[in-house]
Amino acid sequence: NDEGHDAKNLRVKLVLLGDSGVGKSCIVLRFVRGQFDSASKVTVGASFLSQTIALHDSTTVRFEIWDTAGQERYAALAPLYYRGAAVAVIVYDITRPESFCKAQYWVKYSKMIEAISFIELQKHGSPDILMALVGNKADLQEKREVPAQDALDYAEKNGMFFMETSAKTSDNINELFEVLMTFSSFI
Ligand code: GDP
Ligand code: MG
């Protein structure tokens, strides 16, 4: 996976997946621009943003973030977003159990895509996708309906990172990307 970058300047393609309304676009905007807009627009199809962060040893990682729309009608486009992705961040809303179910669907889907790209890309090295499960809207503790322990158990069973975030308060947003960066830098 060393196309176009060396050990000092890594480029990591990241796809954000999850049900509509869980806060994917807000997570990206918080990370890239440090902003939270409670009236953010619904993503149509997919949007693209990038952000470069530095590791302590002068290595930089440029995240190329594909923020997808959760709507079913765009599901057919998902394989396009996945092409060359090193990281999949699968988001749910801790106040909406159905969004956690949907996240599990995306995990299975990601594993399927990973298996397909393994067959497709065998000649080009490891297609392993680093997966993270993210429970967003952690600021809404009083409305919580998905216990953190359930999500953690699920994530561990599936070999994923797990973190709860709040795009609103920015809790764990930078930490999420720092963890992903640390692991991506070994890809
Ligand atoms: P997407 O469809 O997954 O991209 O979701 P959006 O980013 O568009 O966010 C959907 C709604 O959830 C918006 O009204 C946001 O203001 C709200 N939202 C997003 N993140 C948070 C969060 O961390 N806390 C709270 N309380 N609301 C959030
Ligand atoms: Mg969106």
C-alpha cells in the first residue's frame, strides 16, 4: 500500500458509514473545521473533505474522508467509496437502537467488501480495512438507549475499535482520528 506516499507522508482514505442522522457529517466538520452546525444539511450522495495531521516523529497523515449519505437509494454507490479505502468508520447514534442495528449491517457489508477486494487486489498487497465503531451523540446521556458495553462487546467480537463521540461538544473527535492515524501509519 505504498503508492504515492512514503513513510513520512501517508495518505489514508477513510469512509464514513451509518444510518442517516447519526452525525457523520457533523463528525467530519468538527474534525476538519472545528465547527458544529446544529442545522447542518443532509448529505446527498457523498461528500469529500481532507485533513492532514502530524505525528510526533514528523510523519504526516492526510485523511481523505468520504462522507456518505445513509439513504438506501445510495447504497449501490458504496462500493465506489470503498475503492482503496484503508479505514471504515461506522457510526450510530447512542439514543437510537435502530441506528446500532444499521451499524451492524454496515460492519457485515464492510467485511464482504473487504473479502471481495481481497480477491480483486491480491496482486497489490493487503486490502485489510481498519474498522471503527463509533457511538455518536454521547452528550445526550439522559436519552441513551444503546449501552456502551453492548457496543464494546460487539466491536471486540468483530475486531474493531470502539469509541463514543460527540460532534456537538467535540468529545473524543480528535482522539478518534488520532487512534486511526496511529494504526493507519503502520499500513
Ligand atoms: P448524518 O446524516 O449522519 O451526516 O448526520 P448529520 O451530521 O447531518 O447530523 C444529523 C443531526 O444530528 C443534526 O441535526 C445534528 O445537529 C445532530 N448531531 C450530530 N452530531 C451530534 C452530537 O454529537 N450531539 C447531538 N446532540 N446532536 C448531534
Ligand atoms: Mg451527512
